[in-house]
Amino acid sequence: MQAKNKLGLVFFPAFDWAISPSHPEREERLLYTQDQLFEEGIQDIAGIEFFNPVPATEKDVQRVHFAVPDVKTRFSKSHMVSMGGAIEAFDLVFSGRSEKSFALVRPPGHHAHRVVYGDRGFCVGNIEAVGLEAMRTKYGDLRVAVIDTDCHHGDGTEDIYWNDPDTLFISFHQDGRTLYPGTGYIDEAGGPGAYGYNINIPLPPKTGEQGYLYVLDHVILPILAEYKPDLIVNSAGQDNHYSDPITNMNFTAQGYAILNEKLNPDVAILEGGYSIESALPYVNTGIILAMAGLDYSGVKEPDYDPSRLRQDPRITEHIKKLSATVYERWQQRDVLAEKEYGNQKLVSRKRNIFYDTDGIMERQTQNFKVCSNCSGLNYIDSRSDRGSKIKGITIPRDACRNCQKEGYELYEKSGSGLTNVYLQDRVNDRYLAK
Amino acid sequence: MLIGIDMGGTHIDGVAVKDNKIIKTIKHQVDHTDLYRTILNAIYDLIADLDKAQISRVNLSTTISTNAIVENKTAAVDLILQKGPGINFEFPEIPSEVNYIDGYVDHRGKMVKDLDYQQLAVLKKDLSAREDLKKDLNKAEDLKQDLNMSQTKNLAVVTKFSTRNPEHEKAIADYFAADYNQVTQGHTLSGRLNFPRRVNTAYLNSAVYNIFQEFANNIAAALREVEINAPIYILKADGGTMPLVDAITRPVETILSGPAASFMGMSALFDNRMDSVLLDIGGTTTDIFFLVDGVPVFEPTGITIGQHKTLVRAIYSVSIGLGGDSCLSVVNSADGDNFNYLSANNSYDNNLAEKIRIGPERKGPPLLFGGTIPTLTDAMSVLHKLDFDNFSTEQVTWARQGITELAEQLALSAEDFAELVLKKAAQTIKNQVDNLLLQLNSQPVYTVREILADRQIKPVEVKVIGGPAKILAEYLKQVFKLNVLLPEQFKVANAIGAALAQPTMELNLLADTQRKILIIPELNIYEKIGSRYSLAEGQKYILQCLNQAAKKLSDSKLATEIIEESSFNMVDGYSSGKNIRIKAQIKPGLSCVIE
């Protein structure tokens, strides 16, 4: 058997790490996936190769996060290895060692925001963003589309790329009114520098193959065709599966495989998915075969029954309307941006962020300077109920000289009354903290 | 007294070892038309003046199974497979019709879909009808029935995840047993997961069954006839042995034992405690092995023979087309080999060396021995590196002429050219070793601990045996920049390895306390356990099973050890349990060290 696309797999099940012994994010999570992949003989398919993670460095993390108080305290070795797995997956493609790559690593990352006080939604470091920003530093500017196919809204990734027009973020997920983290509505469309480049598609519970593939064909693929990214990333959660214990959707292994064949991502990164025995072994096998360009038609859950999973016509109708709305908003993004932000010079956004895994409450205000020469200097004022009060300043990758200068000035003069001040200088890949 | 026989492609070597000393060695040519006679003659010659009563063990490394596979002299095999949902496998490498049946066991070993006995009945009828048809055809055409056709067929049965639950394999095997001469069940050959490899392994086992069985029976009878009553063992690719009787039921494990014999021989001749590269430089090829902390590196899943990837445990070895008989040629364009032997100070030599090609084929004997194409050996002769007492002046002239002709194409003297050839040979080996190390050092690991430990193989020594080894040693020393060691007895290292090898066995235990099932596929153990079964109980049990098996394998005490163990918490709705996995083995080792 020969893969049509040379596929690199960073398979790292972290068999010695768990949040707690009975937590969904425990040692056992990828055990049956490994069993399935081994039994299928995936490692013997010519053109599919396995790679190990190379642990991420402190700087890799600082490019994306304000870790409070610092990276060493906030990130365990396991997190550094998982993020390193994502970096390696990106690097496989960029260095030409593989044509495509898939990181099956844990813990996941898409709920990790720019500021990190602890673990939320089983995530501490945003593994996709850490991987992607490492690539931008190493290989230069890139136009990237991140498609979040996890059942939960990718709120962390949304936050990180909120004001970045070179990173199109599309997340489809179970409607936030019915599932953690409770966000991801269509009017969350991005900051003043990137309005319209954050796209949410909240789907009703019990959406099945038909609904997901409809959204793919009628929203995601047309938008991608217009956006023309250099790279497509699948933030590949597997919890839309009908057997997932913590969600309410009806997606399948076949559906995931078809989705990946059509989406044709360059890099896929495993996110959530906690039906470790009934879904993950089959979904992962399906995604791997689809990415490698191999026949996946035989990959089905042992209890797969399409008739039982047929989608309610009312859901189908709802999704059709929703898709039309989302696509129209994409086309109207400039007009809508004008309406949303008008002539504001500084856009502020207040949020409360709850770290469900660690039980921390954070209040933050994000401030985006509107700049005509770049996407604009921005900074976050944040405090946690654990006593931290911080300012995090970001000089974006495309920052003009003025915004760069202003960033350093702001960093210099900030400090009084704060526990920590951080400066991310993405132009010079420099990270300061005091 | 221990007897070791190693049959290779061209030579068969024998050695007798007594009180840590080699007391006799022999070397014969292999008669490919009669391997059985070749072995017998070697044994007769070896023991001719020895006291047969003192022989305590005969270890044979044979190419019987390997040759049968490579030369397609295998028995006809029917295959019955249950592949379940997953990859749509095809097996183009297997020359049998594959019959797929329904039913499925999942990764946990849970029965998802049972066998359909109606389907089996139809298949049974169908298979025997096909067999009758073939027999009729043969009769009709009055064909001279060859050995394979005259016998009833063999059967290989493999189901997906049978190492997690072998019940389907057992049931199918029972159902069809009466129709076949022999039946192989996939799970009995290895406890490792890999369905396509398990299929190939089971197929090969049935395919070489007849030919190996015949050989085994003959050899046992022949040794009894000359009053050798010592137990007979067969060498395996993992450097261990198995009793002849076991080899009859698992003949696939006797394939490709040659490199393992060399490896074990080298282990016996060297003091091994560190990371090292082992090289067996022969006439046609150089075999490369590695030792890590003195322990052999194994193939990650199993050995490959021809187109067949198997689950047969094997010492990691890679063969490259470079040996004493490798043909030499001069090419116009660089071959792309990274030749950096002298790159720092002599780019002139560098460019020339890129135009010299060594091997990868052997196109006949060296000029020195009356061949027609210059070889590595001829280059050695030009440099007066060989023992010239063995050759006539005429022979030496042949070699010199051939090398001179090649040297002139690069405007070099014969000596300079020959020197460059030897340097390049050493560099070629080094490059290959570096490539392999790169691969070995990036093998997947699955725990944070292993990632952080980042254990890299860093050889500190090179150990060499084989005909050209002595001459190449100084060149290897320069390219590897490491100590290069040569044993004295290197010419029969393979037979020494065969003589000193001991039985080996690997067992895999999986205990699932939710399903309350314990399985050790290799021993056909599939039994109930309590819901509180622990890792410690598993450890005790697997060692007990292994020690018991070890006792059957050998009169002397064999050391056993646990090599991998894990216990996963399983949480499934409201119930929870443990998924315990343990791998244990008889420590690969030698009966004694040679003084």
C-alpha cells in the first residue's frame, strides 16, 4: 500500500500524563487509537511516517501567550512536549519532510487564550497557535486558514487571532447555548484590524453527516476559495462523534474522513474527543487514510448505522439558513466592519473568562488601537481572582514603526499597581516581562 | 560439548565448543541442490574425531525455510481472514486466494459481531469443491504430481485483533481442521498487534510447514543413526533458539537466522557493555548491527522476507551491497554519495572517489580467482594487503591488470586508485551506519519521560568480522574515528554464535479487569480474572508462565525478565477498571563466553 500524499504523523499519546486519574484527559485517551493504528498496520504503509515531538521552548510559548507569572510555572513538561508535537507537525510540512502532517498529541490546546492563568477546557497552551507562530518566525509571513472542527467553540484560538487578518479562523461547533465554553456566535467576527476573519458556525445539537458536510460545501470551501490561504490547518477535535460522552452531536468516522478529504488540510492537530473507545480509534484511522489519499471506505464504527443517525429535516433546514447567513456576512465583511467599529481610534472589549479545569476567574479588557498602517498595537489589562493583575502588550507581526515604538513606551511606563507586565514584540521576536 | 552449524548462502560452517574453548571448526561449500545432505556432511565431518557421547546440544542455523520462500518452493495454502471494519486490505504478496468472512472483535477484544456459520458452511463446500476440481484437472492432464500438489493443503486463519480475543480464530480453525494437513492460527505466532503482518506470518508458517517438517524429521533420524542423542535446536532471527519439535509447528520463526548467528558470534567474541556498531563484512554484503548498553537492537515489529512483512522477532540488521567480491567500476558522473573522507584537506581525492563505484552487486569472483571483473579484493591485492603465499604470480598479475585499467580512466596509478577504493568502501559503510542511526534514534516513543530522557544511540566502538574485515579495519578507524576491534576467531563467528545461542521467547500479557479477561496469545491462554486483578499479579503470572516455558525449552536455567509494563485506568460511564499490559522475555544470551 502506498500513500498518495506523503503523510507525517506525530503520534504522542503521553501514556504517563493525566489531569487526574479519572479525568477524560487521562493516560488511556489514545490507548485504543494506538491499538487500532498498530493493528491496521499504519506504520507499514509506504509514505506514512511517524515522528516524535521535540519539546517546545519558552520562546515558542511566549510568541502566543502571556503566561502568568511565567512559562516555567504555568506549563508542565507534558504541555511543552504536546506543543512541541504541534510544532513538529508544522515543521514536517514546511521543511518538506512530509507533504501533510497530523499531530495526535495530548493535552489539547484550542481553549487556551492569550493570557494563561491555568487550565481551561483541558487546555493550557494553544498547541496550533504555538506551532503556527513558530513557523511564521522560521519561514516568514503566511496566510493561514485554521478550521476548528472540534465540537466545542475554539475560543482560545479565536482570541489569539481575533485581530489578525492573515489568519482566517473558522470554527463550527455545537451551539454555545448548549455546550461549553458558551461562546462562538456568528456576531463574534474579529477585532478592528481583522473584522470578518473570525467566523463562527454554531450548529444545533444532533447535527449529523448531512449537516456538517453541507456547512463544509456551502460555507467553508467557498470562503477558502476566496481567501486563498497558503496553508490550511485542521484543529481536529473528534467530539462531534455520535458516541462522545460530553457532547450531543451525530457525526461519524466516515463523515470525518470525507470532511478531511474535501477540506484537504496541510496540517491537522488533534484537539478534543473523549469517546476514546468507540470513536477515536475509527475517526483517527479515517482522518489518517483521508489525509494520505488512501481508501477509507471500510473505516466504520462497529455499531455504525446510518439510518439511526439520520438528521432531522428541521435541523437540515436550520443549517441551510445559517449557512446562507454566515456566507453573506463573509461577503459583507467590510460593510459590517464599518458598522461595528466606525471611526473608533481604540476598540475595547471586556470579558470574563472562567478556567473551568482549575476554577480560576479572570476579568480582562482587551484594547486594540486602530492604525491605518498595520493591524495595530494592542494590550490586555487582566486580573485573576488569585491576585494577579497584569498588562500584556502585543506588537503584532505587521506592526508599523509607530506602533512598535508605542508598544515599548507603554511597556516602560506600565508597572505600578500591577503584578506583571509583558511585552510581545512579534516583529523582532522579542519577549519582555517585569 | 556444544555443536553449532550455520548454513549461509555459499558456505556452511561448523564449530564444536567445549569448556569455553573452540576445539574444532569446519567450513564446506553449500550444495544448493541438496541442503539436507549439506548439513549432514558438515555435521559428520565436524564430529568425525570427537566423542559423540559428550555432545550436549546441537544448534542448527538453516536456510531451509528462507530458501523455500525465496525460491517459491512452498506448499499451497488457503487463507481465511476476518478483517472487520478498517482498511480494505489486499494481499498481493500472498500467492493464495484470500477468503474473507464476517464477524468482528474490537480493539478491547469485545465480540462485536459473531461468526456466521452458514457462511462458513458455504465456504467449506466451496473450498473443497475447488480442491477437487484441481485434482481432477491434474488427473485429466495426466500431470506428474509434484510434491506440493500430492499433499493436502494447509490453512492459515487470521482474524482482526485475535491477539486480544482468539475465539474466532480458534473456532474457524476447528471448523476447517479436518479438511487440511495443517492449520496455523495467527495469534499463536506473536502477541503483537498488526493484522497485515499477522496474515503474512501465518501464511508463511503454513507455506513452509511441509518442507521444514520433512527436513526436521530427516535430520533427527540421521543424527540418531550416528548416535548423537543430544537435543537439537534451531536458530531464530532473534538470536535465540527453539527446540526442533517446536520449530516443526512454528517453522516461520526459523527464517533469516543467518545474520542473527553472526551477531551472536560477535557477541561471544567481544566484551560488550557499551553502545557499538557491529559489522560483518562478507563476500557480497556487509551486515550492520547495533548494540545498546550491550543489548541487541531488535526490529521494531518484525523481520521482512521478500515482499512479506512479518511479526517474526528479529535482531535489527541491515545488509548493504558491499563485500570482498563487490565489483568495481568508474562512472563519469558522481553517484551522489556523500564522500567526505578527505573533504577537509583534499577535494581532489574527493572528486575522484565520487567517480568510483563499489558494488552494490557481485558479478562473479575477483580477478585474483580467475574472475572477469575487478573487485574490492583485487584492490586489496594491489596494495599487497593479502597473504600472497596463497596466490600464484599469475593470479596477482590478473588483479593488477584489471585495477590498472580502471585507474587509468582517472589518470591514477593502480596503488593510488586501490587506496581510494578502500577509503571509499569504509566511507560507504560509515554513511550507511549514520543513516541507520538517524532512523533508530528517531523511533517513536510514547511517554513524556522517554521524550525528556531522549536516549540516543552513540556508538563508541566498531566491531568487525568477515573476510575483508582485517584489511578494512584501519580505513574504518579513520572514517568512524572510533576504536575498531577484530576478534581472532572471526572466520567462523557465525557458527560460534549458533553453537552458543540459547532458547528465547517473548510473551505479551493483557489483563482487562472490566471485561475480566486475561490473555497471553503466544501460549494460547485466554482466561477469566477477577475485577481486582493487579499489575503485580500480572507480573507474577507472566514470569511464572515464562519460567515454566523456559524449563521445557532447556535443561539449563534461563533468565527471564519483564521488558515493558503499564497499567491504564479505564473509565467507562460508571464502571472503571484497569488495562494491564506486560511484555516479558527470556533474556537473549549465550551459553558461555569464548576464552
